[in-house]
Amino acid sequence: MSVMVVVGAQWGDEGKGKVVDLLTENADVVVRYGGGANAGHTLVVGGAKVVLHLVPSGVLHKHTTCVLGPGTVIDPAVLLEELRVLDEKGFNASSRVFVSDRAHLVMPHHKVIDGLREARAGAIGTTKRGIGPCYEDKTGRRGVRAGDLRDRRKLEARVRAAHEAWAPFVASLGEKLPPVDEIVANYEAFGKRLGAQIVDASALIGAAEREGKRIVCEGAQGTLLDLDHGTYPFVTSSTTISGGACAGAGIGPTSIDEVVGITKAYATRVGGGPFPTELDDETGESIRRIGGEFGATTGRPRRCGWMDMLALRYAVRVNGMTSLAMTKLDVLTGFAKIALCVAYERDGKRLDELPYDDLDDCTPVYEWHDGWTEDLGAVRAFAALPENAKRYVARLQELAGVPIAWVGVGPDRVQTITR
Ligand code: IMP
């Protein structure tokens, strides 16, 4: 194995942090290839909670080199704070976390614009981390890149250009942006602090590959939040699927050997947008409470529902998944009946494939499974799971069409069944 890509199979928050942490135990390089501080990985190590937004989860293994690839968008203040906290906890992050010089920077106006849009009607429920506006400046060819922090004149010219483009719009909505000089001074200081951590990431990854090192590309968000393949327009602004690893890390598709998808044993979503299997009732409330389903980045309660197999099969296909890791099976303990959505009904017709739009008009067709009451927290072998839990996982695997190689039965690293 040289390159493995790990992606979220649902709407994000699948528990990628824990799985990546596990899969990177033997990795040399861990790369994030998209998104920014909109992500939130909550990791539990030795009982202690660590929340990361930008730094890849693989950082918790002290032998890994971690890279924020050219496809990511970096808020330098958030990154420096995460590095400080990790350094303080003894992870030496500042000596082994690198940022691509081609990665775009989240600037103050991005967060202001994200916030202003979210305050208006038709908001999509973003994380307000400035992610969408940053990618807009990137495709609009007026973005500021991490490499620009090395050269004050270049930095100032780019900041000024973006400022001139956006200040009138921001003013029309009654807000003001900080002065250019102040932004340049702050970002220059960020650049000085990051210093030699800003690198040619693709070259670093390419060299590691030639040396036969093991590389894990860590996806952020999830398949159904992908800009092209998600539930548009309720999506994030980057390519979250495995294909995004090529552009977002700077590697060729021929380098990828394995694609692991992460899915919860049920479904959740934060922010607006369609969610056909959402449970707006006591069952949904129970899943939220037992599963601790509150956003790691924004603290928002996550919407909860049953597993949607149309969405999962779609995710298996668009990512070319070779296996799945299922998280949080333990959360379903105690439910008398557990549902799997195996099709939708719309206008009296049965749909077996995820439609491109109008998911709000789809009614799930459920297959019901008997639940179990045994606590799963201490189970370490698939054979030791209660019969009904085994049946549920086996049926899910059959419908997904790829092996479920890992099953999570609790938040700790050790609470994982490897099949
Ligand atoms: P943005 O990425 O902040 O622009 O938000 C766009 C949509 O993606 C919103 O519905 C967010 O709630 C959602 N989103 C972004 N990042 C994550 C994540 O890491 N987990 C779950 N949802 C996310």
C-alpha cells in the first residue's frame, strides 16, 4: 500500500477522526486535501478529548508528517492555535505539520461575507468559517495563497485586490472590513510564525511516495457535501470525494491503491438541506442524545435519522470505495427496531438510485430490523456481537456492495472491531 484515501460516506461527521487515527498508526505521511476549519474532528486519546479543525487527525501519531495540501483553505490564526495546543500537549506539531504554498488563505472578509450571507433569507447553514467565500476568491483568481506570506509586497498587492473587489459589497450590507494595512501586518506575522512550515506539498508527497512511504489522504466533510456530487446547493465549496485527493494533494490517480469510506451506523446532517431519513421525533432525539450528536465546529445539534442505503451506495460508487468503516454501532443499542432505507418513493414511483434533486419530495422505503439491548462497548470481535447487531451489519454490507472492514463500538481508539 502506498496511498490510501479515507473519505466520509455521508454528510460529514462520520467519525473520520477516530478511523483516520487508527489507519494512520502505520502511516508516514497524512495529507488533508480539501476544506478548512469547517471540519471538526473530535478525538479521544487515553480518555482525553482533542478537537482539531485543520490539522489532520494523523498528527496524534508522533512519527507522522502531516500536510495541508493545495486544495485546502487555511485560516492561519486557527492553524497556529491548533499547533500551539498540540505542542503544549507534547505532540511537536510545529516541527511536522506542513502547509502547501499553493493552499489559499481564509481572509477576514471571507468570514464577514459568510456571516452576512448566513444572516439573510435562503441561508444554507454554513459553519461561518469563511470557506465558501475563500473558494470563490480562489476560482475568481483573486485569492491569497500561503506562499504569498513569504513576500510582503506580493501579499499586500493580493490583499488589496481582494479588498477592492469585496469592500463595496460588504459596505452595501452595512458592514466594514478591517483596513488593508492591518490585515497585511497580521498575515505577515502569521507567515513569520509558520516560516519553513510553508512548503511545496506536492513535491514533499511525491518524494515520500518514491521512498515507498505510506501515505494517507484524509478527506474532510462527506460525499453528500461534495460541491459536484452532494445535495447541491446545500453543500460545501470543495471536492470532498476521493477524486479530490488527486487535485487537492497534488498526486496522480494512478497512485491511489485504496479508498476507505467512513459511515455511521445511522445518519446525521448539520446545516440545511434535504435529508429523507431524518427523524424529527423521539427516536431522532434519542440518537442525538446517546450519540452526542452536536457539531464539533459549531456546537449545533445534528439532525439524526436512519441509515440511507441509496446515499451509501452512491457514495461507494462516486468514491470508488474498496472498503467501509462503520462507526457508532453502539449508539443503536436499546432501540427495539432499527430501519434501513432501501429505496425512495416519489410521485408513486419507487427510486433505487439517489436522484439529482428534489430529495425533499422523497419518502423512504424502510426495511426493519430487530434491535439488541446488550452493551457493545467491550466487544472486540465481530463474532461476539449480539446476533441482531451482526445481522444489521451484514445486511448493510450486502446492500452497500463493499466489505465493512471495521466496526466502531465506542469513542475510544481501542473500541473498534477489525474484521
Ligand atoms: P461550509 O463548508 O461552512 O460552507 O458549510 C456548507 C455546509 O457544509 C453546511 O451545511 C455545513 O453544516 C456543512 N459542513 C461543512 N463542514 C462540515 C463538517 O465537517 N461536518 C459536517 N458538516 C459540515
